[in-house]
Amino acid sequence: MTGGPPALIAIDHDDYHAEHVGRTADGRQFFLTTPFEPGDPETGGGAEFVARYLFDAAGRLLEATIDEFGPRHLMDRDAQRRTYEARLAQLGPVTFGRIEVAPFAVERSGTTFGLIPRPPEADDGWWVELHPGNYMAFTEPWDSGEYDT
């Protein structure tokens, strides 16, 4: 195990949460995803988002474009789908495949988004979690391209 968080994390393209990762025609890396803040069944709340992260060729975050759609039970699913498709189309020609990006965090509307390092607890090592929602979690080896859900 290493003594700290990784400099880069590999994310392999797949048919699940990493369906839309890859490179633009000019060599930038991208990750298009749908983060969420869980709601409480009793009090409601929560929020659904579309997030597009752009990175330079070395994996440094250049831009985070985040669209909010409100709570899952109230959101307009067609509007979310249209926005998702538009954010992908705005990239122009892309090639889907592995990306290698640095952990990052950005704040939008009081919510922290990003690939956020989590220090070891008890006997486990470092993790990097995709937030909000923590629906992808990465650990060593950082270049494996694989994640836990």
C-alpha cells in the first residue's frame, strides 16, 4: 500500500457507470455521468444531476459542467436524458476508452462533486470515491481501471 492518495486513477470504459469515458478529437479526456444525492424516504430531498468532467491529456481537471434536476421522484427524466445527450454531443467526435485522471473536487449548489480521496480506515487502504452518490469507488492498484459500486 502507498502512503497517500494516487496522482492518477485509471477508469476503463464499460457498459455501466463508465459508459461515457474517453477522449475528444483534440486529446482531452472526458467523463460524463449522473451523480445523485440520495433522498430520505420520509422527508424527500435528494437531487439528480448530469455531470461532464473534462480533463487535459495529463489528467488534470479543466472543466466541470453540472446540471441539476431536483429530487428523483419529481425530476423530468426526458429533460435529464436530453441534457445528457447534449453534453455528450457538445464534445464533438469522441473515442470511448480508458482515461487516467487526477482526483479532484468542485463545489456546486452546496454539493461537492468529484473523485475524492478517502484516507484509510482500520485495515483498509486509500479509496477514491465518485461523489455525490459514492457510486464508483477506486482502490489500489490505481492503474487497474476497475471500480467497486
